Amino acid sequence: MVNVEHETAPEALAFRDEEGNVNPTFLASVSEAIADGNAENLRRLAAPLHEADLGALIEALDYDDRPRLVALLGSDFDFAALTEVDDAIREELLESIPNANIAEGVRELDVDDAVYILEDLDEADKAEVLEQLPPPERVALQRSLDYPEDSAGRRMQTEFIAVPPFWTVGQTIDYMRETEDLPDTFYEIFVVDPAYQLIGTVPLDRLLRTKRPVKISDIMNEDQHLIEATDDQEKAARLFQRYNLVSCAVVDEAKRLVGVMMVDDIVDVIEEEADEDLKALGGVKGDEELSDTIWYTVRSRFPWLFANLVTAIVAANVIHLFEGSIQQMVVLAVLMPIVASIGGNAGTQTMTVTVRALATQELRRSNTWRIIRREVAVGICNGVGFAIILGTVAVVWFGIRDLGFVIGLAILTVLSVAALGGILIPLTLNRLGVDPAVSSGPFVTTTTDVIGFFAFLGIATLWFGLS
Amino acid sequence: MVNVEHETAPEALAFRDEEGNVNPTFLASVSEAIADGNAENLRRLAAPLHEADLGALIEALDYDDRPRLVALLGSDFDFAALTEVDDAIREELLESIPNANIAEGVRELDVDDAVYILEDLDEADKAEVLEQLPPPERVALQRSLDYPEDSAGRRMQTEFIAVPPFWTVGQTIDYMRETEDLPDTFYEIFVVDPAYQLIGTVPLDRLLRTKRPVKISDIMNEDQHLIEATDDQEKAARLFQRYNLVSCAVVDEAKRLVGVMMVDDIVDVIEEEADEDLKALGGVKGDEELSDTIWYTVRSRFPWLFANLVTAIVAANVIHLFEGSIQQMVVLAVLMPIVASIGGNAGTQTMTVTVRALATQELRRSNTWRIIRREVAVGICNGVGFAIILGTVAVVWFGIRDLGFVIGLAILTVLSVAALGGILIPLTLNRLGVDPAVSSGPFVTTTTDVIGFFAFLGIATLWFGLS
């Protein structure tokens, strides 16, 4: 056997490891190239990356290495990667990049990505960047930026293919083959009248299956789903989700076609929305990110804890009322947190279901009463169950028979009230236009704590004839 | 002015009202048609609906009207609507439909939709339905059903277009124009070798922009993202999200192309996943739906409340230890729930952020230590803040100066421990392979309650020389 030594090409480093994390060896090579200021090596490693991977690389790098990566890559840095990183990281990074380079970088992007990057800049920087763009790009970006935050207009692409209905399939395909400046990606073409009003859409697969002489008007879908540019992005997301869309036309107030929303942006909206609700229920602001500073996090979490402190003090006042009873029968102090705790947890269960059903629009006027009845019935059933369990525990633990009745009655009361509060509080907040995910928690906890302490200590005071 | 009476066509009823809910007038007409057994009217109203709208209609109807709608519509009932309704409603409805009709109905569907409907049937019914299908459909469905639950194989479409690399664009377009049996919707075509291994993909827009004589191999994307049929659907969702895909090839263990996943299914997976985490954190099972019965809901919520009862009893035992101190100084009973409550809320904040970061894979081995340090630092900062606030409140309220020091020290302790528990508990559960969203809550609450009561009552006992 002959052993031949090959001049092997340097083995390409995989960007991600088995688990989908950034490969530590790859990361180390990048950090080294940055430390050495070796632009050539860095370019070889980072320039071919997909924008999502480049974004993940930026997030994985040390704080100080991020702006140096951008500087070293120069014009090879793909600004689309900035749409893939945490907000805090993007904002920090943009501050370190000269406005002229930002202008250079966003020129290459689709309008929706460029807007995503520019919208977080302060007004002065934004104006300076826009000024350095050629008029057509500047006008397109400015128009998108003029739409309200979180509106469909901010997330739409302004490049799309629109053809008149009397064209044939052949003409349309030839037009696409000969036009240089087509959008990067598209899944359907739009059919418009001379006033640019949308009259139909043709999915690309249908265009490909149809013979050249057929007219566009004969194969277009006439019933379309439309998004208005001023619509909230969540409304657009519901439409995509409901009708399984991959792209959707965006129109202005005169119903003229102005852009197209793509499903990949919608996927981000859906994830963001669920994320915000989840964090809000846990008492954390929706925009909190792992990359936030300690001080920012402290200030962001403080208000929720403070609201809960106020509710806890309200509940403590109820206990204060019954100090005499507790002094006479100190076991009440041992058991009272149990009553309040189960009440709080049951209230949270109902509240969670209600908040989610409101967000997904499953809870509607038509089924509200049915759901309220169901929740109260569930509360009463679990109330009876836990009254028996906890009543037995109390009797066995402290050997006082009547204590079982007292705590059982208190549990039944608090679980019924918890169910009612858990659904009525978010419903009411929602009707008042307040986000129920953010605000329901303290109200529900106050209700269950106050009712829990009051029911247990009050019933005990009466039953045992305490002062 | 002349008043002309027109013979107006009956105005088409809008299916949805302004808010996007099912239009009550439309619903009333449908209910009436069902009550009258008027199949013709019903068909006129319901048959033209999009599957999503038909699903919404079914959900809005009274319980008994649902199977009657399906029966009256007969072969005009679009079974795809069943993929758009709550699980509980689908299961009930399927029980009321004869297996022969189910077989008839699912034949018309894409494989992924058919699987979605069949997978919930019990084994006997499933076998009976499959038996009544023609062999090609049966084999395709059976193969998908053989993949594990929640795997990509269950959610893939098995119809796709695959061409050899040496074909030209023209040949490919002609093939699509002449083939009858193409998939309903597709966004890219796959390029395979003779062994059906995937060697590239061509997005439809690129096919349309390219001139007829160009070879497919010259325009295909060679670096593809692949999903294995046995992969969990959440893994597939991360891939779609990361790389902004609209469809993605699914391969078997021999890397042969077996299907394609579409982004609309992925959107559902992402929503479902966030939904499950959100509900789990609120102590509700992920599959709980508004349409569930009272008794099912009671049984589904009981275990969580029971787990919390156990943790509350553990915490009560701590209070039990200090009964003597409370009897001597009953104000401790008034203040102790405040300490436990703030600790619980702070622990929940950290836990929420941790659980979410684990789900979205933002929390990785590489940044775990940094995040633990950050959380503890946040806990200490908020601890100092609330120690001062609550200490002042206690002194002002009860006029005992030393009580301020005692409660302040207790608050600082519990908030530091809450931060540590809030991140270490979900991390540990995750390493042990337990879903942290479902199980962290009771552990975190027990920790904060026990530490809260112990710190406050313990420090008070020592400081004031009680019992």
C-alpha cells in the first residue's frame, strides 16, 4: 500500500455544530482573525455566510469584537445580518458605524430590511443616512418610514411585479426574462388596472403550468386578501395565518397597490407577538432581551415588582384586621398562605387561558358567556376537591376538627372567586383598551390574596368565636 | 327624480364582520338552513367558503348543528376545514361521520392535511378508513403516519416536482404544462440524481426569469437546507425561521427526497409552540382549548394546583417552626406574605426569561454563565431597592425601627435567591430532559416561599430574641 501525501485544501469549517449552535472552533478562528486585524482571513470565513448565520456570529462574538468585525469586513459586510440580531446589539453596532457606511450598506437591501435597520436610528442620524442615498431609494425608504410603527407599511417590500390583465402568459414570462431590475424573491405576480388598483393575483406555479397564449385575466385569482399599509402588522399576521398565504398585496388608502408583505416577516411577527404575551404574563417587558444591560433590566423589572408590592400590602392589611384572632390561634398564620397561594394559582390558570384566547381572537362576544360559565364551574369543581383535601390535611396536622370545615369553606370561596376574577379582569381590561397580558396579573393576585385571607381568617373568627 | 325598482340579485352576505368575526347574520342564515334541513340553501352559503372560513363557521355553530352541517353538505363538505378547527371539535365531529365518508373526504386532500385528520382517530377507525382508500393514497398516508408524532414526516406533503440536472428550463416548463397531476401549490422544484438524492433546488421565480435553453444545473441552489423526516417539527420550524424559507425538502434516512414541508404548516408549529410554553408557565396544559368540557378542564388543571398545594404545605411548615415568634410578635404574620410574594414574583420574572430563552435557543452553553451573573446582579439591585422601600413602609406602619432592618435584610436575601433559583431551576430541568416550561413553576415558588418565610421569621427571631 502506497501512502501518498496530498496537498489537501484547508478543510472548510462548519459554521454550526450538531446542536445548531455556532461552532466554537469557527468562532475561535473569527476572534483570532479580528484580534490579528487579518481582514483577508476574516473575509474568507465570514463573507460567504448566510445573513442569518452572520447575525448569529455577531451575537456570539465578544462585545468589543462586533464593531471590529464590521469595520474589517468593510464593503463585504452584509447589512441584512443586522436584521437577525437582538435590538440592543443592532443599536450598539449602528452607533459604531459611520453614517456614510450605513447608507452604503442599506442601499443593497430590500426596502423592508432597510427600514427595519433605519427605524431605530435617532432622527438626526436617520436624516443623514437618507440624505446620502440616491433619490429613488430615498423616496421609497422615506415613504415606508412615514407609516406608523408596527404597521404593514413598515414591513412591506416595495418591489413587485404588476402586469395588465390583457397580457398573455407568454408576454409575462418574456417580460420577466428581459427585465433586469426584478425583486429578489417573489411568489406571485399582481394584475392591476391602469389606476394601479389590484384586480387579481397569479401564483407563480400557475403561471408555469399554463400555456403561453392564455390570457392573464383567465388564470388570475380574483378574490384577494388585501392589507392596508396602515394596518397593524398583527392584523396582517392573522390574515396570513388564516388563509395560509406566502405573500400578500399591500394597498394605500386609495386602494392602489404599493407593496407586498412576505411570509418570512410574518413568521417573525407571530413569534414576537406570542413572545410578548408570554413575557408580559411572567411580569417581564416584551422587549427584554438577553443582551440587555443589568441596569436596563433592573429598571425594566422594577415596576412590575412594585405593583406586586402594592397588592401584597393591600393583602397584608386584611391580615392586620385579624391580628387578634391570629394571636389567639396562631395556627391560622400557618395555614393562611396556603389558601392564598392555591387561589392565586387557580386565578393565574384562568387568566392565562383568557389572555391567550383574547390574543388569538378565539374569545369572541358570541362565546364569552359560555366561557365564563365554564370557568366558574371548573373553579367550583376544583374548589370542592381541594376543600376536601386541605380540610383533611388540616384536621390530621393540627387535630382540630372544625379547622377542616373552616379551611374547606375558605378554599371553595377563593377558588370560585379566582375563576371569576381570572376571566372578568382580563376581559374588562381588554374592553377598556388596556393590554390584558401586561396588566391582569397584579389585579388577579390582589383579588385572590384579599379574598383568600379574608375568607379564611373571617370564617375562622366567626366559627371559633375569636375576637 | 324617477324611482326605478330594480330586480336586484340577492345581496351576497359577507362572511366576516368588520372585526374579522363570523358575521352574525351569516351565521343565523346557516343555522336556519340547518334547522330547516334546507341542503340547497346551506350549500349556496357554505360551499364557496375558504377552508379556513368553513372551519370558523363550524366553531361558531351550536354543538348539535355541526354534524348536521357536515351531513347536509354531503360531498360538498371540504374536509380541509377540519384542519382549521380546535382538536376537541374535530374529534367529536369525526366520531359522527361514517368512516366511508371520511375516506371519501380525505382522498381529496393533500397528504399532510389527510394525516392531520387521520392521526387523531383510534386505531380501528384509522385502519377502516385507510382500507377504503385506493392503494396509492393508502400507501402514501400510511408512510406518513408511520413517522413519529410531531415529526416532520407527519407534516410533509408527499407530492413535489423533481427533475434531473441536465434538463433545460424550457424542458422543465413544458413538463409542468403537460403533466396533469402536479401538486396543488409549490414554490420551488427539486433537482435529483438517479438515486433520488437531492442535489439542488430552483425557486420558481428564478425559473421564470431564465431563458429556455439554460440548464437546470446552471441555475440551481446547491447549498440546501434539509429536514429529516424523523426530525421534530420544532427543529424544522427553527430552520424555516432562521433562513426565511417558504418550503424545504424532507429526506429519509438514506437522504432520498420523500417530501416537502411548507411554510404555512410551520407557521402553525411556531404558534403552537409559543402557545404551549405560555400556557405551561401559567399552569395550564398546552392542549387545553376553549371547546374542552368542564370535566376535562377540571382534571387537566388539578395536577398543577395539587403540585402547588404541596409546595404551599412545605412553606407552611417553615411558618409552623416559628409559631412561638409569631405569638410574641403578631406583626410578623402580617408582613411575612409580603416577603414571600415579592420573592415569588421576582423568581417568576427570571424563570420566564430563562424558559423563553431556552425555547428559542438564545440561551446556549457559551452565554449561560454571563446570564446567570446578570440575573443575580439584577436580583441584588432590585433587592437593595425593595429592602429600602419595604423597610421604610414597615417602620412607618408599625413604628418599630428594627423591623425595617429585619424585613430589608430578608427581602435582599429572598430576591437574590429568587434570581438564582429562577435561572438554575429551569436550566437544571432542561439538562435532565424535563420540559422547563411545564415544571419550573412549583419548584421556583417553593424555593422563594421557603426562603422568604425562613429568612424573615428567622432573622426576626434572632434580632428580637424571640421564643
